[in-house]
Amino acid sequence: MTTEISPLTMFGAEWCRDCRRTKAQLDSLGVAYEYVDLEADPAAADVAKEISGRTNIPVVVYPDATHHVEPSNADVEAKLRELSLI
């Protein structure tokens, strides 16, 4: 485990198809991120809802404090490019 602070956080759950898709995209792009598993840490769902104002997942929080809820791959890629993370 590294002590490096992740530039990106993703709140998700294994049963969520969009979560699996977004996680696979981040992995394939080699982007460092912290994955918060809402099944393993149910209290984190409140944090995700507080950030997004919604109960939908995934919630992807970027280093500039913006976020996406249920983003498309194109949305994630565009934001990562905007932030020069890819």
C-alpha cells in the first residue's frame, strides 16, 4: 500500500454495472484512484450522497473537487484530459 494521495476517488459497488465499467476504464487508462467500496463501507454511501446530492453510483470525485455521477466513459475521459491526468 502506498502513502501517495490519490488524485481521484470513486465511490462504487461490485453489483453496479456502471461502477464496474468506470473502474475498468480508470484501470485501463492507468489513472491512480482510491476506490471506496460502498458494500464494505456502507457509511461511505452517506459521503457519496453528500457530495453528489443523489444516491446514484458511481460517484467520481476529481482533484479539482468536481464530480460526476454515473458518468459515461466519454465524460470521464474528457475530464481526465482536462485535468491532464491522461
